[in-house]
Amino acid sequence: MVFKRLLGSLGVGGPTVDTVLDPGAALPGGNLSGRVHLKGGNADFDIEHITLELVARVEAEHDGGESEGVLAFERFTVGGGFRLAAGEERAVPFGVALPWETPITELYGQPLGIVLGVRTELSVAGAKDKGDLDQLTVGPLPVQEAILEALGQLGFGFRTADLEYGRIGGTGQQLPFYQEIELTPAPQYAHQVNEIEVTFLAGPAGVEVVLEADKRGGLFGGGGQDTLARYTVGHHDVRDWNAEVDGWLRQLIERRASYGGHGGYQSHDGYQGHGGHHGYDGHHGHEEPRRSGPGMGTAIAAGAAGLAVGVVGGMVAAEVVDEVGDFFEGDDEGGED
């Protein structure tokens, strides 16, 4: 729990709501469970519905630059249609399925700096109030973790992660935003790329992996343009992930040379697109690394540790919790739509 507030729209004496999520990280496409604890006020109230809303801090690019806002990306009605007596305490259990594209907020137990929340809305006698906000922690699916681990073992380091408003052309993306995990290059690629960006678009059948190579200016005459590629893997694929991922990266960099300096986008099955933002709708082009902080870019561990992110963007876990509260507090109207 991050916040617990009196339902302001009902005034003093109204019921209170406190949502408690079950411990542990949820998984994309997996179950999110917990209980909504209600406590009656000074009179009886008819609870019309209890709704959970998934919200995220999302960055949006526009002509004036870049801005951040709160975006609700899923809603679940988990209860309602009963009378809550004065002073009555009641717990409403729930279990809902997260969207497959729900962003990853932690890796190996360390936060990535992604801000997700579960906001509880209580509708009582025609009045609605978002009375509780909880931090949502989401870990990677096994195949996502395997790919990130392979990148770590290949020498790539974690730089930062964010959520970008927009859509990636040529993919099956469902949510109105996507997650970028930005990595510092492995030594063998450091002379060719500034960073590698990884986006996972999970679905019931598997995961689309979108890789972006942010090129150094002048390489192959490219002037700093990006190159994108997409690969699809199954949830239960068993591969030599180090060799697989290294092959993807080599193809990505070689493809940039074959395009003669023009950004290209190609999938494993031959899809190729040009124009726009290199196949991204609303995606940024080349820019300097963002929000890097102390200890970034060098946190690499051997073996199963893979990408050991350590301190992310200068924030430890407790500070990420504080940021969730600071960011969402005062944003009850839903923020940016």
C-alpha cells in the first residue's frame, strides 16, 4: 500500500478503502491478486462498484519537446452491488489477468525506475473517488529474462528504462505505449553503437522482441540514425540465448551498413519498412542518453546474474516507492489521455 485516504467526495464520515496486493512480483499476462479492504463510515452506504485501474507514468514526445503524464491502460470491476453498514469492515478478494504487454518494473529484484500503480475507485451513491493507490511490481517472463540475461553475459550494461507513448509499426502492439530498456554497448560493439534499446511485446503465443541500435554519428555515413529489427520467440523456446541474441545484434549492425546510412526496420520474417520514425509511430530518433545516474552503464555480473542492475537511475527501491506516491498523488483526474 502506498496511500490510504478518506473518500473526499463523500466528506467526513464516509467509508475508507485500502487495497492490499498479494506479495511478490506479478508477471505480464499473469494473475494479479489481493484484497480490497473497506471500512464503513458514520452511516450505511450502497457500494455500487469497486474498480481497479492500472496506471503508468508515460513519456510523450511532441513538437514542444517531451512531457510526462499518467496514463490508465486497463480497468477491472472487482466488486460492488452491496450495502456497507456503518462501521462495517469487509474484505473483497480479487484476481485479475494483467495485460500481456504490462511493462517490467524490476529485474533480479532490482527496480528499473518504471512507475506503475493500481488505483482503486469506489463508486458510492453516485459519487466516485479514487481512494487508494498501490505500487505495482512486475517481473519479466522467463523468455524475457533469458534474453536480458544473455545481453548481460555478452557484456551489455543497463542504462535506463522508460515508457514511451506511441505505437511500433509492423507489430501486434496492443497498449498505447511501449517500454524501452536502454543498454550500454558491449565492448566489442562500443565503436559502432551508443546504445541498444530493447522492447518486448508479449502476447499469448510468444514475445516480439524489437531491437534498436542507436548509431554513432558518421558510422557508414549514417549521421546518427537508428536501425530496428524485430524477432518473435515462443514462451517456452529453448535456445542458446547467448548465441541467438549475439546473432540478432550482428545482423542489426550489418543491416545498417547494407542500407547505406538510411534507417531500416526488418523482422525475422522479412517485414521491412522505411519512413516515419523508422517504423515507430511516435518513436524518438537519435538523442543523448537520458536519465543516466551514478553507477549506471557498468553494472554487469557474471553467470546467472546477467544484467545486475543494482542502483537504477540513482534510485533505490524505497525511493522508487516514494516516487510512485509523489507522481500519482494529486493526479486523480486520470492525467494524460
